[in-house]
Amino acid sequence: MAKIILAINNPIVSAGMRTVVEQNFSDEVETVDSMPQLRLAVNEHPDSVVVLGCSLAGDATVENWRRLKRRHEHIKLIVWGKSYQDVLDFQCGVQEVDGYLLESGSSQELVTAIASLRQGSVFVAAPIAEYLAKNPYGDNRRSIVERLSDRELQVMQMIGRGVRVCEIAEHLCISSKTINTFRYRIFAKLNINSDVQLSHLALRAGLVELLEFEGV
């Protein structure tokens, strides 16, 4: 069976999750607390199920996972997010996500998610499914997603969250000049001319977290 890798940078949480997984699955479980450690683990076990904490590499977590997935197409991903924004980031930035969990979820959800992936299914925690179903801007988001490239979507989300160009460049490992090139392409495609307009559009399209749904 596929190895289970817990990529969580909080040692207390990671230890608790490991205990739960080992109690329910007989397979060897590995824990890592950084993206370099995750790359090494996946290199050794390229068909793993990875439970990925969204803060593992900060704002660069999505980009790092995209690169890892390109090299190891058979790995399975369960996103373990702190907020609905984490879900939106992976929804728009990664083509294939096999499961979504929230930090506030139960240990049983973790077990069910891993079991579902091993059976070839996907798993979405109930609060996340409800949030997405109640999001009134799904059509607007789909329209934008269809017009922008994957990289442009990443840049738009980061600008929408207030991340500066130099920080985006650092997270994506490309130059600030290239980020600005993406900005202007986004402006042209969406018929806007400023970061303020871009941020408002990202919010209206549900590409950044909708605070009114935080309580669902």
C-alpha cells in the first residue's frame, strides 16, 4: 500500500496525527516538517498519500507542490488547511487535489480521507463542501479561471491578498519584472488597470476568502 506522509510543520499536531494514522493503518507513516524533507520523502516513495499543511512553505506552498507533482505524477494530495483561503488557493493553483481537510476537523475525517484516496475516490470535508456550495461567486470565478493561465491566477490571488510584488517573486522563484509582466497581462485580459481593481475583482469572484462565510 502507498506510504502516508504527514507534511505538517507543527510538531505537536504532527505527532497527534501520526498516532491517529498508525492506529488505523498498518502501513509505515513518515512525518516531515519542511518542503525539502517532503521532496526527499516523495523521491523515495513516489506513490505516497501526502497530507500537506498549507503553511509548510508559507505562500510558496502551492508553487512547491506544483513542481513536486510535475516530477511525481502518482502522488496523492490531501490539503490540510487552516482557512477557506487555503482551499481557494489550491483550487485555483493546482489542477488535481484529491482531498480537502480543515485544521478544525476531526481525527475521523483524517482517517476517512486517507481511506477514500486509497480506494480511488476523493474526499472533501463537509464544512468545505458547504462553503463552496454557498459561495455565490462560483460563476464569476469560473469565468476568470477560463481566461487566465495557472500562473496568472496565482499572481492574481496573491495580489488580491495584499502580497507585494517582490514577495510574490520570491515565493514563485521568478523576477519582479516577470511578476509585473503577469500583472499587465491580467489587467489586459480582465479589462482593469490597477491592483485595487484587481483585488476587488478577486474578492467578488471568490478567489480570496469570503469573510461572510467564515462561520459555516
